[in-house]
Amino acid sequence: MKSVSYCYDTVFIMQQTTPRENILRKIRQALTTPTAIPFPQQEGNDGSFKPPTDELAILFAEKFTSLQGKFCYCESKEELLQQLQHLVQQQALTNVYVAEQALQQLLAQANIITADSQLASCHASITSCQALIARTGSMVLTSNNQSGRTTSVYAPIHICIAYTNQLVYDIKDGLQLFKHSNYPSFFTLATGPSRTADIEKTLVVGVHGPKEVYCFLVEE
């Protein structure tokens, strides 16, 4: 009698999963076993950056000028008007756009001609600001300044008038100014003239905003 042997080939069919399903599975697993905060004592109001011992005005001036901004300190409003008048004459700024009524009245004392409806053809724009961020050399512009969203970026030269009591150290400190009031409709952090390095990593200034930015800081 002949013996007959049989060979059975077992085929296993593996279920194929998509990358999306793998990601969702990992998310579900992470949600079921959440990871504890590694340093819970650090969760608080302490900022990541600590104020230095230098004065905020000095720190802002150093950072602002390092970013190609032009800074001018004025001990009084009279000195401010003199410096502005000199700048307007030196740069031949015959059409200066100013939307804020308070600034129009201030600049009228120095016989600086301003316009409130010719932003497209102006030589420069003058605005106030909400705060100055010393750590980054930034000016906080908001809708509270009544200058609109384009005033600080459309003109080839942007001139900002600020006061020493508006100086804060970090961005968080600037936002705290609105803690007990209504938040404006927009915030803008202007840090020197516009610049980009997207084209062959070459720094180009004034591509999508002002080529020159001035900050006049007045002692208050």
C-alpha cells in the first residue's frame, strides 16, 4: 500500500492600513493615556524673558536701531516739533498723511502740512502707537489709534510718535494694557522697515512696506 503525503500551504492575508488610520490610532492611544506635564511648577505667569537692569528706553533704542529703524529721543513736545520739522524739510516731505486728529493739531503747531485722505500719494505717514516693546524693538499699533490698517505699511516712510510711559518690556506686558478694556479689532507689531530674504537669501528692505521707519520717543 502506497502512502500518500499532502502538503498544505497556509496563506495569511494581512490587513492593510493607511497612514491616516495609523495616525488616528496613535492619537486615540495618546488620549487614553495622557502624558503628565514634565515641569508643572513652570506653569504660571512668569515670562520666559526677564527684564534687564538697563532702562527700557535704552534697550528699545538699541534693538530698534539694530533692525534698521531710526530713533530720536525728545525731552519735550517742543523738541519733538523741532525734530519733525527738520526731518520734513530734510526729506522734502510735502505730503504727509495723518489720520489722527490729535496728531494733526499737534503738527499744525510746527506748520507741517498734513492730509487725511491721500494715503496713496503721500510721501510719509505719521501715527501714534499703543505701546513700545523694548525687548524686540517693536511698536504696537492697534485700531485704537484710528489710523487704519494700511497707514503704517502703505507709505514709503512711517513716522511713529510715542511717549516714555508707553514703554513695556515684553509683548505680554503690552497685551496686559488691554486686560481691563475692550480689545481692539486688530494688533500690528511693526519692527523696523519691511524686509525679506526670500530671493536667493539676499536681504531686501522695503518690499511690502515702508523703506524707512522713524520712532520719536517723547519724555512724558
